[in-house]
Amino acid sequence: MFELVPYERFRDTPSVRFFDITVATSNARDLVIHSGPAISPPDEQGTGAWQFYLHPHQQDNLLALHGGRTFYLVNFGWNYPYHIVRLETGGD
């Protein structure tokens, strides 16, 4: 049938809340809720330097339930390692 899976909030940043919704037989999963445009992680406050998360040993499966998401795809093994990708709800 179905099972209610507990979840836990593990981080808040300006306009963004993160929840761990991991399923026991799966890799880790996050539910991320944006309350408007947000940058996560936020740029460095003192210098404005761009920050990003780097996950070299995992496969990310991104899903936009509402609205969309813009992210940088970085692979230092490519000739052009930086790509800006826009993911829209219901898009291909």
C-alpha cells in the first residue's frame, strides 16, 4: 500500500528550507522549499564571491515540483566545464 515516511528539517537559508526525505532503500533525498527567488548557498557576504555545492561522488536527480530551478552544472573533465541549466516544472 503506502507508508508515511518521517522527515526532518536540516537547514534553513534566506528564503529556502531544506528537509531530509530519505527513503531507507534509496540514496539520500532532499525536499527544498523556496519562498521566492533564492541563491543556495548564498554568496559570500563580505566579498560577494560565488559559492556552490560540489558532489563529486553522487548522482543528483533534480525535480521541480512547482516553478523551476536554475543551477550550474560543473564537470572539470569537460572542455567547457561550466553550464547554466534551467529546469522547469513539466519540461523536458
